[in-house]
Amino acid sequence: MGAVGLSSRHRAAIELMERFATSTGVASAGPPRRYLWTDAFAVCNYLGLHVATGQSRYRRLALDLVTRVHDVLGRHRADDPRSGWISGLTEEEGRLHPTACGLRIGKPRPERRPEEPYDPAAEWDRDGQYFHYLTRWMHALHRVWQVTRDEVYHGWAVELARVAAHRFSSGAVGNGRLYWKMSIDLSRPLVASSGVHDPLDGFVTVSGLAADAPAPARTTAERLAPSLGSLARMCRARTWITDDPLGAGSLLVDAYRSVRWEQGQPGLREILPSLLNDALKSMEVVANSGVWRQSAERRLAFRELGFSIGIRAAQRLVGGYAAPGTALEHLELGPLQDELQAFAPYEALAGEIERFWMDPGHRRAAGWSAHREISRVMLATSLGPEGYLGP
């Protein structure tokens, strides 16, 4: 499709992603500035633009970005006394298995040394590994496989899923928690508390890898079975409700993905009713909060845009329920049927969020400037969610 046939939303997404490619060294001679969360969304956006426009340039940008992320975040930092792949593999083996020991976050400061005291304020800017960043990268690699049908990317996602589920688990497998932050080499926890949604995010993402895998799919399912079993146990009898916009958006996306994959994953079917209920309640809480009446200086764009991405996922979820023969039709959702249909009043909020942050005046706010790249990429995701949400 040529530029003339593109929607204004896609044209805006293209402009945002072209700026990102130049400013972070994806398509320029500038120094590479890699950050795993942002790059995961960016890979999906480029894939979506490739499908929307038919232009091979965006497919190439997506694949180039994957390579750059592995080459930078799969290796030790330049200011680290260690060198080479964080997995300890040889140069050749590391290129074949770049996700074998996870991927660094890409924070500006080195990770905290074992003898250094924990400082919550300083920890925010220190490197290491986050489980919920790794799940975003698993998803990005999965999307590359779906678009290109190159099995290598799916294999990398599976390797990442297995090591992350194992190394982030605290104590015995299935004890119900994951560490929030691990060291670069995954040898020790840097933040021992647990992310509320990490087990859920991991279970849904890894379920997708198992449900949509290269043949023979049974082999992938067997490799992922221990990870899925552990994460499933962590998700039982849990409450996911949140008043955080980014968290609520993530819940809505997980609900949408769970509907897509649940027929092949019994564990997903078990948690789906409570997940849908908690996602919809979280959406209502966030949508009715006062954040939307505040000035740009008091708002954080990327957290709001995570919520609008979730609303875009929920739009698909509701459409899937309404259409006969689609994924939701066979589910016995009880009272949730009415709640899903009652979603309509919130649909307009995604557009309001996007328009607010498309305003150049609002983008002069400190909250946008301090997180420019992540905000830019997530705005593009909300405007063109097909790359991130998938077919």
C-alpha cells in the first residue's frame, strides 16, 4: 500500500518511528542507544508498518533492530570489567544463541555490585535484567517469526523464556513468586520483591510461544512445559486489579492474548474469567480517575499510552466476542458478557490520549522529554497497534 492509501494514524506512526530510527542509531551513524522495553515495541511497530505499507524497508528495520539489541544488550557493558556475551558463550556460539542468558535492560548506570548497599532511588538507573522486559522481547521475537516465518527468531524466544522463568524464580520452582530485578548475568537478585503482574505476563507470553510454534509444535511444548507449569502455579487464585494506567493496559493486552491462545492451553482457560474480570475493573478504575484532567506537566505519556494500547486490544476482544464463530463465543463467561459489551463508553478514551500526546505543546512537558523515545514508540504503537497485537 502506498503512502496515499494509508490512514492518518499510520502516517503519524511512520513519522514517529522514522524519528526513533534516526535518534537511536537504528538507521543512522549515531551512537546506538538501546533500551529493551522500547526496542521491543519498536520491532513490533516496524513489522506492523511493513505489513501496512508493503515496504521492505520496515521489515529490514525490524530485523536490524533485533540484531542491534542482541549485539548490545546481550553483551556486557563497555564500562564492565567483564566482556563478551553475558552468557559466557564464545563469540560464535553467542551469535547463534544471543538470548541464552537473557538481555540487559539498558539502564545508564552499571549494576549494583554485591558489596554495595541497596539504594531504591539509585537502583532505578542501574542496569540488570527485568522479567517483564524479557517477556516484551519474547513477544517481539514471536512477532518476527509470525511475519517472516524464520524459525530462528522463535527459537531465540523459547531460549529466553526458559532461562528467564528458571533464573527469576525465587527458591523452589512454583513457590509463587519471581524476583523483580536480577543481575546482568542472572546470578543474583538485585531487587528481591516481586512484580505483581510478572507471572501472568510470563504465562500468557510463553503460552503464545507454545501455541504458535514451528513444526513439530510438540517439541516446543515439551521444552516449555516446565516454565509453563511453574508460571501457571504462580497465577492461581491471584487478583490482578490495578489503578496504574500502564498496568491496566498490560492486563487488557494479556486478556486479549489469553483469548487468542486459550484453546491450546488449559491453564489459560482456567484463569481467563478472573483475568477478564480484573482487566475490565482495572480499565474502569483508570478511565474514571482524575489523571485525564491534569496538565501535561503532571502526566507521564508512556504510562498513559500503555493504557491506550490496552484499550485498542480490548476493542479487538469485544469485537471477537460479538462475532459468531470467533474465539470468545465458546467461553462461558456469565456476567462478564454484559461487562464486555459495556466496554464501549471507554473506547473514545484511547483516541483522547493519543490526541493529547500528538499535540506538540504537550510534548514540551518534562515528562515527555525525560522519556522521549519510549513515549514516542508507544504512541506509535497505540496509533498502529497491529504490529504489536498481531493478526
